[in-house]
Amino acid sequence: MLSLTINGKKREFAAGLIKATLSALLDELKINHATIVAEVDGEIIKRQDFDETKLSSGQRIELVRFVGGG
């Protein structure tokens, strides 16, 4: 079981449900990669590195969406 803390909330994913990459997690959560800033364990991850960023149980992930407005 993969356990991640996402935006302060602990979430668990069944083994094999998602591939353990940041990109796969965003896909599982139905989050558009182009509208998100991601931080894993305090490190901001560049969008082009989402596919190669491996996740492991216990990591803390912060996801911030851009919202338009005026």
C-alpha cells in the first residue's frame, strides 16, 4: 500500500493501483499537469520532471493550482 500525504491529508493507494510517479498520481487524481505546481518533500518539481519523479510511501506532496481572476 502506498501512503502519501497530499496537501496535508493522508491518502492511501492500493499497490499497483497507480504507478509510483508524480505524473501517474496527477492522472489518478484527474489533475491537469499544465495547471499545477508540485512540491515533493519540500522540493519544487519542474513540470518536465513529473514523469521521472518517483514516489514512495510516506512522502509529503503539496499541489497548488493556478486560478485565474482579477
